[in-house]
Amino acid sequence: MEAVAGTKKILVIGAGRSSSSLIKYLLDNAEENSWLIRVGDSDLALAQEKVGSHVCGEAFEFNALDSDIRRVELAKVDLVISMLPARFHVEVTKDCIALKKDVITPSYVSAEMKALHQEAIAAGIVVMNEIGVDPGIDHMSAKHVLDQIADSGGKMKIFESFTGGLVAPNSDNNPWNYKFTWNPRNVVLAGQGGAAKFIQEGKYKYIPYNKLFRRTEVIDIDGYGKFEGYANRDSLGYRSIYGLEDIPTIYRGTLRRVGFCRAWDAFVQLGATDDSYTLEGSENMTYREFINSFLAYNPHDSVELKLKSYLKIDQDDPLWDKLEWLGIFEDIKIGLKNATPAQVLQKILEGKWSLDPSDQDMIVMWHKFVYELDDEIKEINSSMVHIGADQVYTAMSDTVGIPVAICGKLILNGTINAKGVQVPVTKDIYEPILSELQEIGIKFTETEVESPVLYA
Amino acid sequence: MEAVAGTKKILVIGAGRSSSSLIKYLLDNAEENSWLIRVGDSDLALAQEKVGSHVCGEAFEFNALDSDIRRVELAKVDLVISMLPARFHVEVTKDCIALKKDVITPSYVSAEMKALHQEAIAAGIVVMNEIGVDPGIDHMSAKHVLDQIADSGGKMKIFESFTGGLVAPNSDNNPWNYKFTWNPRNVVLAGQGGAAKFIQEGKYKYIPYNKLFRRTEVIDIDGYGKFEGYANRDSLGYRSIYGLEDIPTIYRGTLRRVGFCRAWDAFVQLGATDDSYTLEGSENMTYREFINSFLAYNPHDSVELKLKSYLKIDQDDPLWDKLEWLGIFEDIKIGLKNATPAQVLQKILEGKWSLDPSDQDMIVMWHKFVYELDDEIKEINSSMVHIGADQVYTAMSDTVGIPVAICGKLILNGTINAKGVQVPVTKDIYEPILSELQEIGIKFTETEVESPVLYA
């Protein structure tokens, strides 16, 4: 399409898995809004696949890490959406400041990014971050309720928030009730790198990695059944983000289906999730030998019995079925050179936890708000479940990409006027985005809990 | 003393705890050998205390980290003994190479130190390292037996080696059977920083930190009773040091009294040994609140019951007495600002595990050698127990310092002729040192085990 007068140009940097729904939304809304969507990726075929033959779209080969090439492309457009890995956003943003282009990233605001706030204001641009699903929809849906409570004069006592990327119920056909719907490496390493920290009734609480998957909380979502949540690394930082500096209890976590964490903990206890050293001779090891490398030597006993004894697993414990089903006791060659335990485990899991072509994924989010109003304790639960259409337009892709896309629209049409480095925690930003998400079907159900109690 | 013709001058850098027995040995043997012992420390009083009024000793204030001052002092002497923290040895050694002075350190050979080998040879000096207790006496006593086995035509099957710094039996009066006899911080952090690695019957084995203190091995030393050993981080590197590249089983560990490790594991499981983050408000926390910070919130249950439930500690488990005895449930203020869990735990332990003025310490070392000779399996155990005289001439100070001192004598009198960067694993070095250690009473008992078996 030749750009006509009044056409707004949007550059999407990166056409990977997380950009599918983003690009689709932008293209679907392009004609109505007079947009031209330029999709650049180092892999041209990937960009072409996402754009298809849409008249308002242009796919091109783009090395966004080359600053000269990057500046030329940024200069051409009205809005930049960076779907690059998080570490590259700061460089892109510096160019956007120089060129006075608004920019959106779904990623966490780094300290370096935060430092660009005044420069961005001076350039008259907005640098919107944390506007995917987690972070993103979690912020918006939580602040939506938190602001209502504050407006009513309520005083927050407990805020809990859980998010999980899972497999949809109709595709949920393995004993773990789990499949990889996102980066498998992050799933294997989840919870490593420091104790989980939160605060409960004014008491700081710390959970080391070796206990993380045994300190879960169970929640029930109407129509979807039970989930369990383990603590995210840092819940404390969210106090300042949400303006809850004095809240006695704040806890954020990740959701799995009930029973997952207890079984996963077997790998944690074994040391099979360790990414800090490489296994001797990993290439020629079998899955069984991998497990055996964490168990004491014995010339007679089976790997199975040694594992049961070591981790005190009862004969009839259902977690055993989960472990066996993964094939960890089989004589299958690993075939990875100089692999860490975490890399080997990931390979084993990828053979079992991969989505089938017809599988759908699911994003689940759940918030709990307990507050005091007129000397009464009140509780609101808010939940959202979103199921992906297929393996391109996944729930993950939808919930990451669509809020980014909507935000882009609202910046271009002037609904969002904020400047500087922002996250979507103010009403002017979250309200119109949540409202359109709801129309699309990504919606929260808020329910008031009857007879809530602070702590029994 | 005025140095007379023929007097050899020895510089001891550092007059701290680990230098006591070293300096005593050197002074005791100074007249006979025509030595002048110069003891330099940044704390002059400390150096003076160690030298006393001995006619062959000179204490002086010495900032060994100032390279100009250092070179002047190194130039004056015939032999340098660096008892500085390990990270400073390389700088001292570079100067010793430039000035052609022999140098001894008790510390591990770093990669940087190793790189100085050819330069040291070119300078015609020896840089002797790893000649304290562990590393040091362990190398020498192990190689003494290993070389005998090799000479007899035996083929090594299993080598295990354990060392522990403990409290002497007559001072052993607490439920942990343990007191701090060395750097408490190292004891609290022991085992952190990576999985323990060893090889057993040709199978590589890995133990993560969260299981390290539950994979102990019990040994019995005649006259001293039972000890338990947990695995050191890297046993594999010792294969090349000892020329045991093809040995199917090698395992090195640290000794404690039986029951220590299982109780210590309670702190590991809680996360109380973590040194990677600081506790919020640690200054005003009590010991009890410290323990509670690792336990789930509950408005009614006691810290004691929550701990028992969390770690599955039976009502009648003797490890409970150990925990209670430490005072961890008491309302005592910690009084440390911005402290890590490990720092708080260290403070609690220092209040209980400190040596009384009349207490003695004990070094225990035990080796197991299993080998095949003439189609027969044979086993030798070798053990050494050394008890300190008092709190200055401790077992630790003796076993670190006396081999260093003897080595110094043997270098000065020409018995040791090796040049370059060395560790004491060859007969010419270990034989005369072990022989003199034995005269002094630091001696190994080697026993042949009747009807040994490889693995039952």
C-alpha cells in the first residue's frame, strides 16, 4: 500500500511467537485507522508469514541491533513497538528519544530504562512498558480494583495475585496437567537466583528455592477448578508500584495445576534443575543415568528404588506416575554435549510437554483483595481465564500482544497522553485498555466474597 | 640478635592465629639452625606477642600490601613465608621471583599462581604451596600411601579422604559436639556455591546443597569414636593432583561428629544459611523472629510447632535439643544492621559455639585406600588425630603452621631442591616433612583392613 496523507506508520520490531496476535490486531484495525504496519525481523520469512498479503502491512528484513539501520527505520514511523528481548529495549528507546518517536515494550522497566524518564518527557514522547500480560494485564486489572477500593475509602489489608501460562482443559491430557506454552528454559529455571520474598501481616517472609515448590497456596476458579500457586521471587517491589506501601500482606505467585509443584520439587531436590555446571559425559548419558547421577552409588539397587528412598516417595504416591510418565528411567540417549542438569531436564521435558498441533494454551490470572471499610472486612476476588485459538494465536500471544496493540492505538489516537517512561497503573491508561480487552473477550470476573476473614 | 655470618633470615608475613605454631617452631629451632626470624604484621602488637623476647626473633610493623615497603623487606631475607589471605600470595610471589627468594604459602595454587611456574624456575626459586593441613598434610599423608601402593604394583580402586576441625573430646560439652575452631563464616557458608562432585565406580555423582548434609558417610576412628563426613565441592580435581586419573572412585569430605549434619540441615532447609540477600529490619529482629521469617504466617501457632511441622521433625527427635540449645526460639535482639540470614545465624552460633578459654581443639584426618594387588582386593585406612595445646597453639595452628615451618627448614638446608611452583605430592618433599611431623606427634596410623570388599 502506498501511504496516503494522514496514514500513521507503526514499526513492530520482532515477528516471533509473542508478536502474532499483536500484528494480527494491528493489521485487522489498520484500514479503519489508516495505519501502515511495518514488521521487521532478522528472519524475513517470519515477518512475511505474520504479515501475509495484507495491504496495510509491510514485512522487511531488519537487523535491529545495527544502530545505523535501526535509526533509519525508526525515523520512518510514528510509533515503535519493540518485541525484542528485554535487554535491547534501552538502546531502541534512546534512539526513539532522539527521533521523538513514541515507543512501547511489554517488558519490565529496567533501572537504565527508568533513568530515561526526564529525557523522554523533554522529547515529548511516551515510553510505555510492562503492558503485556505479566507484567501488564496483571497491573491493569489489579489497579482497576485497587483504585475502586481506595476511592470508596477502603483500606487494603491483603493483596495476592497469581498468573499462570498453562494448557487449556480440552488439551490437558498428561499427568502433570502441564505443557510448555512459553520458553521452556524459563520454566526449568523458575524460582532460582534468590529466595522468594513477601510480607504477611507485617512480617517479612522468605522461602528458599529448596522449599519454594512446597509452600503453595490452592485457589479455585469457577468453571476451571483448582490451581496451586508458588511464590514469585519479589513480591515486595509491587508495594511501591501499586501505591500499597503500608499494606500488611502482599504476595504474588505463579499458577500450576494442583500436584505439579510437589512433583516438580523432586527435580529441585535431586539437583536436576541446576544450571551452574556441566555434567561429565552428558552426550553419551541416558535419561536413566542422568537421574542416577544424583543418587548414591549402589551395585544392586535400582534407580527407581534409590530415588523413592532418597526423596521419601511412598509406593502409592501419584507423583511417581508423573515422574515415570516423563520417561526419566528409560535408556534414551541425551545427546547433548557439555550440558548442564537444567539443559538435560529441559530436553527430557520437551519430549513430553510439547503442545500437539491441535492443542490450545490457557492464561489464568487471579487476584485477591481483602480490605477494611467502615470497620468491616471485605474481600473481592478477580479472575481471568483466556484460551488460545491455536498454536499461532495462543493465549500467551493474545494476552501479551493485544494490550500492546491497543495501547499503540490509544497513543496514536491521542487517548493516552502520558509522557515519559510509564507503566500502565493509572486510570487514564488502564481503563480504556481493559475496556477494549473486555470487548475482545479477555475479561475479568470480579466477585465479592461472603463473610471474609483476615486470618482464621 | 645481630645477625652473624651464615645466619639465614626468614620473613613471616602475618602473625595471626594461623601463624602461632609456625612462629614458635621457627623460634624454637632458630639458634640450632642460625636463623633470624622476622615477623611482620600490620598489627605490631600481634607480631610482638608472637615473637616475645626471643633473641632470634624480630617483630615489626609491616604493611605487606604496599609493594614498595614489601620489596624492601623481601630483599632482606633468604626465605619468605606468606600467611596472608590467599588472594595476596600472587603479588608476593611475583616480588619473590624478581628478588630470587624462595617462598612458602599454605594456600591452594590459583590459576595465576600456577602461571608463574616457569618464571620461578628461571629465577631458581621454589614457590611451595598447599603445605598446611588441608591442603597440605592431606596431600602428603595420602601420597605416602598411594606411592607405596603404586610401588608394590597395586591398582587403586577407591580413594576417600576426610578432614575435620573439631573440638577435643575433653572440651566437647554441647549437644552439637561442635565448636568454632576456625573462621565461623566459612562454617556457616560451607557447601554453598555449587553442587558437590565426585566419582564412584566410574559414575559421576552430584549432590546439590539442599541434600549435602543428608548424604553423609560414617567413619570410626579407634579411640575417638564415630564421625560423619559430608562431601567437599570438588573431589574430581584431586585425580590429577594425585596421579589417579583412572581411579573409579574418589571422594573427599569434611568431618563432623555424628548427628551434626542432620541438625545443620534444618538451617539449610529453612534458608537460614543464605548469604545472598539482607533481611528487612534485621537490627530489631529477635532470634525467634529470624526463625519465624522462614515459616508460614499463622496468627496462633507457635514458631516451634510450625518449624516441627515444616521440617517434619518428630516430637522425640534429638535434633530438636540441638536447635533449642542454640537459643533460636528466644526473644534475643539480633542487633545487626542489614544482615544476611547467614550473618544472623553466625551471630547466634558464635554465642554458643565459641571455645571456652580452657578448651582445646582437634584436627581429625582419615583416608581410605582400596586397591587391587595380585587379583586380591586390599584396603588400608590411615588416620591422624591431633589435639591442640591451648587456644594459641591450637591443633589447627599446629597442623597448618608446623608443616610450613619444617618445609622452610628443608628448603634452607637444601633437603628440598625442587624449583618452580610446587605442591607437596612428591616423595622428596613429603617424606622428610611427614617424618619430622611424626617425631613431633602429628602422626598417621595406617592399618590394613581384614577381608575388604569393594562394594557389598
